Amino acid sequence: MSIWWSLHLRREAASVPLARRLLLGTMETAGVDPDVSYDLSVALTEACANAVEHGGGRGRPQGAPTGAYRVTAYLDGETCRIEVADSGPGFPGAEVPTASADAENGRGLRLIEELADHVHFGNRSGRGGAVVSFDKILKWKDTPSLLMA
């Protein structure tokens, strides 16, 4: 089974639950184990929140509710890959900033690393912006999914 979808969302806090609900609905329909679905939905929430907070175009103040970001999800075989890309300044330097346990920023990126099997933080070439992509190996529910019925 292969499923993919892509959303272009306004950089507003209200867009984050929309992406999360769509992912959870897709996972439920496909028959993915709820614990795996939950981990992916938390990681997606953190990536989207990062795009909303920091993903404005160059020269825009942080938190300004303008611009957009893109969420793409691929379920292919035994893996789910999610990518969140924004049009902001991107990650500074070659390394993603590390966060301590009491840091104000950066904890969401570390949470994504804990919840996913493989994570990549990078910058978009050309137009600029940050890209957060992560993969997780899927586990399936014991009961048949709607797609298999």
C-alpha cells in the first residue's frame, strides 16, 4: 500500500491541528498501530509549530502570521516519511542548534529525533527555508484496517 498527501498551509497556529488530524486519520484508515501514529503525530506537531514560529520569509519578524509552509506525508510499504518545509531563513550554519533540557527553543527538534527512526534537518536550496524530514518504521494493528476490508 502506498499513500501520500501534501498540504500547503498558512503560517498560523490553527494550521497545526489540521495537519495532525489528517495524519492521524490517514494512519487510522491504513491500520497503523496507534502508538506509532501518536509518535508521528507529536513529531509532526513539533515540526509544524517550528515552521509557524520560525518559518517566515527573510526580513519578517518572528511569529508574524504571514507566509506558508508545506507538509508532505508518504506511507509506502513499512515506512512513513514526513517532510515539513518553510520559507524562512532556515537553520543557521551547518548544525541544528542543540537545546538543553531547560532551553526556551530547540526542544521540539530533539523530541522529533527521539520519536522518529531517522531525522534530517536541512535548508532548502534556491529559495531558502528550513526542511525537517523524518521517517518511522510502521507497525500495524492486529485488527484489519478499513483499506484491507
